[in-house]
Amino acid sequence: MKVSFKDLLLALLFTTVILFAGCSSVPKPVVEMAGAKAQVETAVTNEAGKFAAVELDRAKSKLKRAERALVEKDYLTAKQLADEARSDARLATAKASAARAKQSAQEMKGTVQSMEREIERVQNR
């Protein structure tokens, strides 16, 4: 069987069209963007700026980059950055919660020690 140049060219064109169609079929990452924004807002509400500033800044930066990629219709990059922003914001939220819990435990310890001293003082009268 003899293949003509025209047949090869058509096959190459068809393959190229299929490849480009496959590459452009990444859906707009609406859910991922919304999830990332919500998680960043949660981190801010949980005082991550005070207790996990680095992680929160990283999340905000990635979210901004994801928004730019979305505007440029680079949906794959937008999705990846939104997922990373959400993860960074979750980490910031967790670190802030842990820091607040530690702070609360230290305050409780101080209160208990103060009460113990007061009890001891009253008993030694």
C-alpha cells in the first residue's frame, strides 16, 4: 500500500487538531477557585495573619496568580494554583487554631496557678 503525501498531511493535521482539542478541554475551575477563596477567607477570620502569616501570604499570592491565569484562560494553571492556595490556607488555618489553643492553655495554666496560690494563702491563715 502506497501512502501519498496528501494522506500523510491530512493524518498529521487530524492528529494536531485532536491534540489541541484535548489540551483546550480543561474546564473552567469554578469550584476550585471558590473553594480557595473561601478557605483564604476562613484563614483570615481565624487570625492566620497573626499566627501563620507566611502560610496565609503564600495562599493569597497563589490565589491572585490563579485569578490571573483564569483571566488568561489558562484553566489548568488556574486549577493547580487554586488547589495549592486552598491547601496553604488550610495549613494557615490549622496553625492559627493550634497557636490559639496553645495560648489558651497557657492562660488556663496561669489561672490555675493563681487559684492554687490563693487557696494556699487562705489555708495558711
